[in-house]
Amino acid sequence: MSTSGTPSAGPAPAGAYAYAAADRDAAPQYVLPLVVRIERSSPPGPPTRTDALETAARAVLVMLSDERATDPGGPWHRVVRDWQDGRIRKVVRRARGAEWRRAGALPGVTVTGGGEHPAEVRVFPPVPLDGWPKDLARLQVSGTELEDPAPPAGPEPGTPVLWLNPELGMSAGKAMAQAGHGAQLAWWELDGPARDAWRAAGFPLAVRTAPPGEWDRLTAAGLPVVRDAGFTEIAPGSATVVAEHPALRRREDR
């Protein structure tokens, strides 16, 4: 599932969006590939939808904080920088069996969720829109429909939450990419100590659909908001995710 997002509030993060907003589409365009493992049968079987969304969001944070991306001499530094200078496009594809094993042989990081059938998501350094490695290009975008056997419990107090727009219906792949966008915008907005603390804790977070009546309050709270570019599924400019990190909420309260 392909998607692209932009921040709707807050200053541009250091090292990201070096191009003016009007020039982002003229900049070289890259995409962050995420591959979710979805086997035909159990074990391991398909993950739950919420675990897949949360694992995808953590995978984006792992990539953004990896020394190979943050160190100016790291092998992923330049391509991550160039990706962030354009649109923050992400594509979620599925893999199983030999497809998953081939994807695992490519440079990247695999992040595992929790639960009885934990989600496995592998994130790769950004690639040009028309320059995908063949073992990723052949993977399917469709087929990422996942379900929760029961509504997820409310997030633990103090946990960063990526709130989904309750008025939008999104496939699991689309929602995974949007959750990744939300996590990325929160990361950009945090200061160094808050980033370090979040990373040291293993990037705890929850992805939940906003309760009825809360969405308007969340979007007006000064928190990072993802607005979709409208390439797939939903209308351009739709607000899809609000990123509520406790450190950002304390900042807004000051």
C-alpha cells in the first residue's frame, strides 16, 4: 500500500524537508519499503491488525534512529536524508515463505510485535520510486487485510498513541503506512532527550481509533497531524493520524 504524508503543524525538523514545500515534488523522490509477513496458515499465521500497525510504526522509528541512517558516514544516511527532503512516501507489501526469506536477505531491520501471532515487519532503507530491488518489487501490495479478534484494550497511561481518524476506512496496509507517518512526525517534533528516552524504552506506542467525538479535539490540540497525499484509497488532504506523545502534550500545556 503506497501512501505519502506531510506535517500540518510545527516547525520543520532539522535535516528534513530541506526543500521548500512547493519544491518537494520536484526533489528526487524516494519511498520507504515496509514488508509485513503474512503466511497462509498457522503457525505463525497472520498477525492481528493492531499489532501489525504498531509494529510498522516502530519499524519506521527504528530506521530513523539507526546509526546507519543518523551517522553522516553511515551507509543509509544520504538516502534517508534525500527521502525526507521529498515526500515521506511509504509502501507496505506482504510476503510469505520464500518471499519473506529473500526479503530478509536484503539490507534492513526486522521488527517483531507481540501477541499470540506477533507481527513481523521488515523495513528497508529508502529506494527510488522507479528503482526497487527485484525481490521487493515482485511482492504484492494487496492481501494485507488483517483483523482484530476483539477490540484492543485502551492504551496504558503515559504511552504514546497514534490516533486514527474514526471516519476513514483504510485497509491494513494503508493504515500501517499512515501509522508510520504519525510515528515519524512525532519523532521529528521531539527534542533530543525525549528521543533518547523513547528509543531506550524500545519505542512503546499504541495505535488506536479515536473515540467518537474526540477527533476534532485531537486535530486542534497542536499535535502532529498526518494529511494524506491522496494517491490511494482516500481523498487528498485527509487527516488520517494524530500523534499524541506525552512529551509533546507537556510542551503544548506550557
